[in-house]
Amino acid sequence: MKAFCGVFAFLVITAVFFTTLAPAQSGEGEYVIVANKQLQGSSIRTEILRGIYLREILSWANGMGRIIPVDLSTANGFYQNLFSKNYAQMQAYWLNMKIKRGADLPVSKRDADSVKQFISENKGAIGFLKSSDLDDRVKVLRIIN
């Protein structure tokens, strides 16, 4: 157990360290939720979105299969708005979920183009982008509170 705690602490510290190396974004723009174009519907409820990124909801209710959340590692503002947590805190949470429940971590991408490419190629994928980064490869979902 002691070794396990040491490994977990190392992973959290490593995640925090590498997160602080990510380029800071000033003027965080408004984020929009995007998904693979095959996803049915045009909106998503806030609590469903939270459940997806907290890894509590793992499959689409409409038969679309496994949900693949995509993370934009430079988008600290998204996590602040949705969870009141910074990116390092979310990474620590995800590592804990991986260890406790075996939950898959969100797929991490470093830029908007990588997010759009991954989402367009994976049926169950969902993510977020600044509205200025949108193009026709992804579908925008309206958030319903």
C-alpha cells in the first residue's frame, strides 16, 4: 500500500509539473462543446457534460456506444468554468478515477486542430474548443442548464 501511495503521489506531482509547462493562454475565449457529426441531437445538458468529464458517464444513452472525452490541455478556463478546478486538479482527479475504477482518461490533445481531427475520426468523441477554432469537421452542441 505504501508503494502504491508513493506511485500515485509521483504521478500527481508529475502531472502538476508538466501542466505548469504548458503555454498559458491569456484572454481565454468562450468555449463551445463539439462532437462527432454522427452524434444524434444538437444539445447536451450541463450535468451530462460534467458526468462525462468526471468519468461517471461512459456511454451515450442514444446507442452511440462508448463516450470518448477529448481534453484540450491548454484550456484551463474550460475546467474552471465547469468544475471550479484547474487543469492540474482535473488531471489528479482523472488519475484517481483510473486507479480506483479503471476509468479511461480523457484523450488529451495539445491544440485545436488535433481535437477536431480526433473527434471527426471517432464516433463517440466529444470535446471543447474556442468558438474561433470551429470548422466543419465537428458538430457544435448547445449546452442546456
